[in-house]
Amino acid sequence: MTNSSQVNVGTVSAATTSIAHNRSTTALAPAEKPAKFCGVDFKRWQQKTFFYLTTLSLQRFINENVPIMSDETPSEE
């Protein structure tokens, strides 16, 4: 009987541990924030930025469509 109660205790603690680990925050720790773009190696920075946005479920902000300027808009704007 002692063995079965020990197994049950282990199962309960494992279940409790998994519940505690399911809590996640969407904010990144300061060490995990991507570095600011300094003008070097743009392609790598872009890929890292896409990765971070995807990881945080913010894919909707990735927009690859370039807006087209109409003929009515002056080129000085």
C-alpha cells in the first residue's frame, strides 16, 4: 500500500507542476528583447524580427505589401 500512495503523490505533484508551468506571459524578459537595428545585416535583423513577432502571436503586424502612391499625391510628401 505504501508504494501505491507514493505513486499517487508523485502523480499529483507532477500534475500540479504542469499546471504551474502553463502560466505564460507574452512579455519578453529584458535579456530576450531583440537588439535595435543599427543598419548592419538587414536581412538577419528582419528574419529575427519576424521570428519574435511570430513567437508573440503578432503575425498580423507583418505587412509585406508596399502602399502604392496615387498620381494625385505630390511627390514631396
